[in-house]
Amino acid sequence: MSNFTARQGDLLITKINELPKGAKKLQTKIIVRGEATGHHHSLKGGDVFLKDDLMYLVLKETGQITHQEHEIIELKPGIYGVVRQREYTSDQMTKLVVD
């Protein structure tokens, strides 16, 4: 596993070794759309996959993750896991971080 990890707003992006079996390629390049502003995290130069509510990015060439309010993240070719960060509100509850 690579040591590459990056954050963009409420996303945590980590390079992984392989795409999980059964991951389905999405027909969109939008990773996450903001609920309040309509802004979105998008992938340029690769494909977005989904399995069990987890997102994955597959890039055959160099690509980028973009967002209207954040710095661009440059990605080298490879496979990446995307986790939507959570905020702990109590011992029994979490909520998604809103970007």
C-alpha cells in the first residue's frame, strides 16, 4: 500500500492496491455533491466506482480532484479509496462532515 493520503474538504483520499471485486463504474465524474451549495468534488482524468457506499477512483493517467472552494489535488495513475469524513457528536452518534 502506498503512503499517499490527501484531504479535500470532507473527503479523505488514500492510494490503495486494488479495486474491490464487484465495484461498479459510475457514469459520472462527480465524487460528492454538496447539499447546501451545489458545489462538488469531481474527478478529471479517471473513472469513479462505487461498492457498498464507498467510492473508488481509477486513473490510468495523471488526473485531478477539483472543487470550487478547495485546492486541486493532483493524482498519479493508480487506484484510490475515498472516505467521506465523519464528525463524532457523542459516543453513540456520528454525522457526515458537510463541506
